[in-house]
Amino acid sequence: MSAWGWHGRAANTALVPVVGLVAVTGLVVQAGGIDTAAEWAALLAVLASSAALYLRRCHPVAVGVVALAAVGSYGALLHRPGPIMLVFVVALYTVVDEGHLAVAIGLGLASVVAFALADSYNRTENTANGATLLHAGWLVAVIVGVTRNRRAYLAEARARALVADQRTEEEARRRATEERLRIARELHDVLGHHLSLINVQASAALHRPDPTRSEQALIAIKQTSKETLRELRTTLGILRQPGESPTAPTPGLNRLDELVTLAVRSGLEIHTELTETRPLPPEVDLAAYRIVQEALTNVTRHAGATTAVIRVRPDHDDVLVEVEDDGSGAVGPPGNGIVGMGERARALGGSLTTGPGPDGGFRVRARLRLPPGPLPTGAPA
């Protein structure tokens, strides 16, 4: 069934009595009243064909045949064409609009023949075939016009469907890309941080002849590898869950002490300056934790630093996360870690800046935007 707006049930219901009223009024005017049996029979044909229009969308071909029979009966009874042709035109329009073009052409030709036979009873030398030709032209205009409109509508519908499919595919590709990036960030942060600490401790164990210090490094490697396996299992468990809202617990700033403890084992001296903040949404809490984790990873791997400072404080509707060290502060092309930190911050509507600190060393500064709305329950960071 066509989806044009006026094809609704209300429009179809309103159209039928209007067409019937016009056809009946035309019959009364044309006949000068309903007096003879033929005129009463013609009135019955008008009413029956008009009522059949109620079913024109469900059974267009059948209604078209009924309308054609009514036109033929009308002409045979009154020996002249009449306003019942309006009923037939509506039925013919519906047949074409529902896609039955061949049937519509056949009905149109049959109606022209019936019209010509009825018109022949009143034909004069001045009007011979004039009404028949006018009727034929009218039907041709209806068929051609509706066919053209239908083809244009179908072409537009196909174009809209194609655009919708393309948008759906693009959205699916975008979601898949975002999901791959999210998984890559999680695995990079989990594995990169702990493996970097293990590498530092292993290097220390190899280059320290003191058995006590080597034992301490091995203990640190054991603890770090245990933490790596635990967090990797948690991350993989989250990634296996369907949907975008994992239910498994994710790390947050409440585990900041664990990060500090692991980093201290690698020989860093770390100071924390935490200002109490309101409860953070899980996605902000996770981003803050991962940014601190990655910043400490870079400190242990690249900075050659001995001291680092971690600051977390509120700033209006934002949370500021800063990690500074006293290392070399060398500036180079950003690696995957810095890129990942920037992606996490921007995904929350925030920002990330990295570079040399005001007193030397290197500084990572992230501004994380807190979403509006009710705050989650929980302890402040």
C-alpha cells in the first residue's frame, strides 16, 4: 500500500461521501429528477460504486472493475455518459497508484468503449466523438500523471532507503572503531603500566649485586605481575559483557594508593595532594585513574625522575588531574600512552595538556568534565 499522506483511513473515509454526493447531484441535475425505473437503477449504480470506494485501498482492482461495470450500466440505462465517471476516475487513480498499471490501461480502454457507446445515442453532427475524445484524454492524463508521480515517489523512497542504509553502515563502522579504540586503550593501560614496572624491577635485580635488594626487586615483580593478572582478568571480563555499560567493578581513584605503592617499589618517591571532590561518575573516575596510571608509567620508563607529585582537585564543574615529575622533561613525539590519555579526556568533553613543568621535569594535566544531573552515591575521591 502506498504511503502518501492522504492515503490514510480518515482521508479515504472523507473522500467517499464527497465523491458519492457529487455523482448523485450530477445525476439528479442531468436527469431533471429521479422519476423512471431506469433513473432509479442508475442511482443505485452510483450509490453502489461510490460505496465500493471504501475498499479501494484493500482491493483496488476489484473496486476498479465494479466502477467500470457501474459506468457501463449507467450508460446502458440512461443512454448517455454522466457524473458517475468521477467515481470511475477515483477508482482508476487508485489502481494506478497501487502499481497495477496494465490493469488500469485495460480498464481505461474499456471505459472509453462504454463511454463511446453511451455517447453514440446522443451524437450529433457537431459533437460526433467530441465527448468520447475528451473522456479518453482525461483518462490518459490520469494514468500518465499518476504513473509519473508514483515512479518519482518510488525513486525518492529508494533514495531515502539507500541513504538510511548508508548512514546505518557508517554508524556501525563508527561504533566498531570506537569500540576497538576503547579496547586498545584499556589493554594498553593495563599491560603497559605493570609490564613497565616489571621491566624496571627486573633491570634493578640484574644490576644490583646485593642479594637483599635483588630479593626486594623479585618480590616487587611478583606483586606487580599478580596485580597485572588480576586487572587483566577484570578488563577482559568487562569487554566480554554485551552492551556499553559494564556491570563489573572498574578501577577508580579509590585505588590510587595501589598505584603509588607499585610505583614506589620501582624507586620513585611520590607525593599525593588530593582535595576532596564530590562523588565521581564511573566513567570520570576510571578516566582519572587511567590517566594517573599512564602518567606514572611514563615517569618510570622515560623521565629518569626520582620524585613525582600527583594532584587531584575540583575546579567548578570539572576535576583537574595533574602528575609532575623532576625528570628530564624531554619533549618528543607523543606515544600511544599520551594519545590514549587525550582520547579519554576528550571523550568526556575535557582536555589534556602535556609538556615541561614550570620548575623543570614533565607535567601531565587533564581536565575532566563532570556531566550534569544527579550525582552517583559513593565516597568522595
